[in-house]
Amino acid sequence: QGDGKAELADLKAQIEKIVGVSPELIIYELSGEAPVNCAEPISGTIIATKDLQPGWFLDEKCISVKKEINSTYPIFFRVYSNDGITCHFQGYLELNVNILNIGDVITVPGFSISND
């Protein structure tokens, strides 16, 4: 039995294959309840976007902030196909700050997925 690393790498590769080439990560500051699934509209403001490159699920994510925030509202994300319409999954980002300035870089240490 292995340590699970090979299985995790395989799962990540499968997720990248399903989502497709060059998906888009959109980060929101929620202003209401989080949507239950990707089909529901999101109530919030886009604070950052990132076109993801091959291997995106395996790499640490660094995203430049486009809108200042100073709040305790949750930071939420969605990953869309490169068509910008098909949402594959969403969830909360685990950030350690409540203040972001334009041009700050968000490093995403982890996230939780709420649905597919």
C-alpha cells in the first residue's frame, strides 16, 4: 500500500481532464448566501480572475487582486471551463486576511469544495 500520493495525483489529473484546457478561476467576495451549486447565481463582487494553465490543479495558485476588500465576508471561488459559462465546481478559499489591496497577490494555500 502506498502513501496516497499517486492516487491523489491521479485524481487531480482526472479533474483537470474533466474541466478542460485553460479553465478560468474567478474569486468573489460574497455579499449574500453562498450558492448551493454552480447552477445558482452568485451574489458577490469579483475580486480576482485567473486563466489557469496545464497542471493548474497541481500547482500553488497566485492571483493578483483586482478590487480592494476590507471585510469579513467570505471569499468564494468558482472554476469555469474556458467558455466562461460552464461552472465545474465552487467553494470557499482559505485566506488568513480580511484586507486585500489592488495588486496584492493571493496565494491559495487550500480550499474546500462545496459541490460539483
